[in-house]
Amino acid sequence: MASKEPSGDHDHDHELNGTSGGGGEPKDGAVVTGRNRRPRGRPPGSKNKPKPPIFVTRDSPNALRSHVMEVAGGADVAESIAHFARRRQRGVCVLSGAGTVTDVALRQPAAPSAVVALRGRFEILSLTGTFLPGPAPPGSTGLTVYLAGGQGQVVGGSVVGTLTAAGPVMVIASTFANATYERLPLDQEDQEEAAAGGMMAPPPLMAGAADPLLFSGGMHDAGLAAWHHARPPPPY
């Protein structure tokens, strides 16, 4: 009858694990290796990984674009900006201007005829306004200018005629597209629809073709404007 020899390696493993061969309980003073215990937390290098960069390949149609425009001497500043808006089919918001102009026609309510014609050279102090490429509601298109004369006088008003550049005139402007017409204050029905989240966005106002009558002669006739909007404007 063959005798069973004790396994030295098996007993050695039990000793390393701090357990006895029979009971499986750790001995006093034994070192428990914990070979089956999983480490806590994330493995090294699993977080804070660099994210791939995001590249914008095209502009949003609703994004504003900045422009520095130079109007040549002898050209009409208002008509030049209006022509730019028609050709690019984008609205233009004039932020500022600098340069010298001559032959200016301004609307001033305090004047006897409400229109003042200025002759001579004037320095532009402030130039603001908006131009739309297509038919526009009354009052939404035009320029407002403040000028300084040679004797230090300051005059300003809405441009209703020519605004001729006596030299290069620099205009800082931004352009936009997909403008919509809104009448404020909102009606009670519109407010309820907006609160419910079911209000439909009004159609864009600048989707149609440009009206050649809009800026004829540098200014437009408000009665000729035909505007696309969610609700018809009141009669003027």
C-alpha cells in the first residue's frame, strides 16, 4: 500500500496566505497577501484624457460678421452701404464711421422745413444706422449722423438725402441674415403660446429678392415697402 507523501508546496502556500491546512483561518502574526482583492478606484491613466479639438468648418447663417468698409471720396456713403447690403443679401448694422463729408441733407424736426441742407466740409463724429437688403418696414432702414463744422458747431439728424464723402470714409459695421419681424408688445395669445412653448418662429424677412425701388436715389419710399412677417403691420 503506497503511502501519501505530504505536499510541501501546498503547505507552503497555506503558510504564505496565513492559513492552516485544515480550517482556512489565518494564523496569529501571519501576513495576508490578499491576492484576490481587486484594487479600488479607476486604473491609472483612465481619466483626464485629452479630448479631440472641435473644428467649425462653416459659419452659422445667423452669425454676425464684422466689416471695415472704406467709402471712396466722391461716393454717397448711404447709397454705397445700401448697395453692399443688396449685393450680399445681408442686413448691415453701421456701428461707427470716421472721415469728412460734404453736401449733407438731414431731417431735423426743429427746422422750419424739417430738412436742412448743409454745404461745406464736415467731420463725422458719429455714424449709426441699419440697412436691409430687401423690402423693409418703415423706419427700419437709414442713417443717423452727427457732424462737426469748421467753426466748431455740431449738427446732427437723420440722413434723408446725399451724404457725399469728401475723402475716404471708414465705416465699421456688422452684417446679419435671417432677420424676423416682431411687433411689440406681444398680444395675449402670443404670450400664452410662448409660455406653452408652442410659438412658431416667424418667417425670415430677408429671404426674398431685393427691391430695386427700396434705395433708389439713396433713400427709400416707406410706402413701397412690402414686408414678409408673421402678422401684418398696421396701416401707415
